[in-house]
Amino acid sequence: MSSRMFQGVVLQMKDNINRMVGVVDAEGIVVACSELTCIGEHWPGVVAAINSADNNLARFEGRTFKPLAGWGAQFDYAAFVKGEDELAASLCAVAVVAFNGAKTYYEEKHDKATFVKNIISDNILLGDIYTQAKELHFVSEVPRAAFLVRQLGPADVSAIDVIQNLFPDKQTDFVISINETDVALIKQLSEGADSKDLGKIAKQIVTAVNQELGVKVVVGIGTIVPHIRDLARAYKEASVAIDVGKVFDTEKTVINYENLGIGRLIYQLPTILCQMFLQEVFKKSPIDALDQETLLTINKFFENNLNVSETARKLFVHRNTLVYRLEKIKKLTGLDLREFDDAITFKVALMVKKYLISRGIES
């Protein structure tokens, strides 16, 4: 952030505010001030006072401080006004409005993170992407991947700081707050990076957030894209990965869009079409007629690649017992799971049923 931008606002306010006014950064250094001799001074203790203040208003050593809007849990910049009275608090609040407006305008023009956020949010035209990339000296054609980190349960605003600490290079990697629970990471990759590399990065995030904050997260991964114009698609893929995984891979904490398989196709189908499919497949009796033991047998059979002997061993039953159960399933549903085509149909039907349940449709 340019200190000259803040100083320009200070000089405009100087004639209307009869008190010292200015801005300090996250290290407690004065970056702009109506009293020029103060610029560059370091005020020890200011950062801790601001971070621990109630209602984002801190009074410290004869001055009133209020942080500007930012993406992290810790402030980046804070406005200050001389004095600790109510007038100082009011003037400081007015100064924050002015500084925030200038800061937002500056970021939109000069900040790479805001540029990336606009791209993944589809808030910028394709033609403007090329123009602004050139203005920001932003490297357009390098491999990048989008990660979406979603907190499960009560959200902790410090999650963005934990992720930012993992990827501190703000010129190549961008950690962006999306909402209370979601944080996006746009990561620049080396040539030749693949899905295994993305998986390692995602696991690193899951482990760090869990260990430092005790918060469980799930990470969706989009496909690797070669150009910044494709980042919006990669981000949407990461979001879809989480949504689909929430239905079909509930135990996973890392979900790659490339590995969603048929689940992604089912997720995009209209629910009415899914209901019709189940009715056509289970003409003899509905899928709900199958008891838990039968469903366990079916799932184990699929897990063991339709191998009767191996499935019987995993279920701790005799091979003939399993054959009997499979014959029973065939009589109930008309589908022989030992036949590849019937097995595929049944597997898809189970996934469709799970999808409908996730949409609140029980039948």
C-alpha cells in the first residue's frame, strides 16, 4: 500500500481537523501524518493495544486508534487522531471512512490480491483482465491452482492468517477471504506440477489449521490452469468439489475436482430425473426395502471389485452365504450384482439415492 496515498488524504483532512491525524501500519510505524515530523516513527505498544481493543477502538498514549478494513484477523493499517476524548473517537471514525475509501480505490487499481479476487468472483471483464495484468506486472501465463478451504462447525477468523503464514509470498500466492467460513488460495505452481502435488498442499493446509486452531476444514481443489483468465473456472471447480464431496465423500478432508468421477455428473442432474431413474431401476421393489445388512453386503461387494471370495472374507461369512445373499438381492431388485452392467446400474442408483437425500428428498 502506498503511504503517499494515505498522506494525500491526510493533507485534505488537515484543514478541516484541528488535531493531529494519520495512519500507522501493522508494525506500529507511522506511514502518514498531518505533522510531517512524525512520519516514520515507531510507536511501541500500539499494535497490541489495537488488537486487544473492544469495538475496534483503542486509546493509547494520548491518541485514539481505529483499524481500517482488512481481510485478516490482524489489522493492516489503523487511523489515529490525537486525544482520547469522545470528539477524538468521532474524528477517528470519520477518518477511517475516508482512508477506507481511498484504500479500496487504490487496491482496485494497484493491488494484485484484489485483482485475483475479482477474477475468481467473475467481477471483471475478460478484456480488463489483460489490461490490468499488464498494469500490475502480473505474470499471466504460469500454472496455477485454486484451493477452497471451508471450515466445518464454528468458524475462526484466524484461519486466513494460518493459511497466509503457510504461503507468505504475496506476489505469487494469494490467500483471499470469501466469507465467514471460506478462504481461497490461488497458488502459483512449478512446471510439471500434478494432482499429487496439489493434494500435498491441501493436506498441509488441513493439518496446519487443525493443529493451530483446532478447527476442522475440508479443502476443494480445482484443476491446474495455465492462464489467469481460467482462474474463475478453477475456483468454481474447487467449490463444486466441496459440494459434491459433501454428498459422496463425507469422510474426506481433501477433495480433488479431477477425482469426482460420476458423482459430479449426478450432482448436476435435475432431481426429477433422478427420481424417475430410481423408479425405472427398482421396478420390483424400492431401494428403501433393502435392510442394513443387505446394503452392507452390497457396499463391501463393490469395495472388493465384485470379487465374491474376497468380499466373503471381509464380511467373515462363508462364500455360499454371500452367494445366497446376492441371489436374494437379485430376486428383490432384478439386478444381478455379479454381472458388470447390473453392478454399474446398482452403484449409480445408490449414489443417486444419496444425492436425493442430500437435497431433502427421501423418496
